[in-house]
Amino acid sequence: MILNESDKKLELEYPCNWCYKVVGESEEKIKEAVKDTIDQREHKLTSSKTSKSGKYKSMNLDMLVHSDDDRKTIYEELKKHKNVKIVI
């Protein structure tokens, strides 16, 4: 991964591993969103943090992305899923 200093654009060499932080109301709902979004693609989904109030959970989704479009499409699909509050 290279951050181009002149225009602050991220330059990645694909395929590469990518980690999305997915936030939702429960781990079960996040797991459902991931299944709906990436279907049978190989991935690793691990627990991360819980908000102070306990209302939100976050999980790390690690997976291989094949292109810039692939990486962005997964991000957008997760972001618009009904069970997902935030994707980072």
C-alpha cells in the first residue's frame, strides 16, 4: 500500500488483503450482512469492540480483494445493508 503524497491517493497492488470494520447492533446481524454481501467468498470475521452503552458491536472483516472496484463495491454494499450502521 502506498500513499501518494502529491494528491493523497491510496495506491494498492491487487489482489491484496483488506480489512473492513463493520458496526451494527449485534454480531448476529453483522454476520447476516456479511453473508448477504459477499456470499461464499473466503473471509475471516472476528469480534472487535462493543460501545460503552453496549448498543453497538463492531467486527473486523478480513478478505482478499481483487481490484479497486471490488474493494469499493463491497464497502458500498455493506454500508447500505439494513443491519449495518457504519463501515470503516
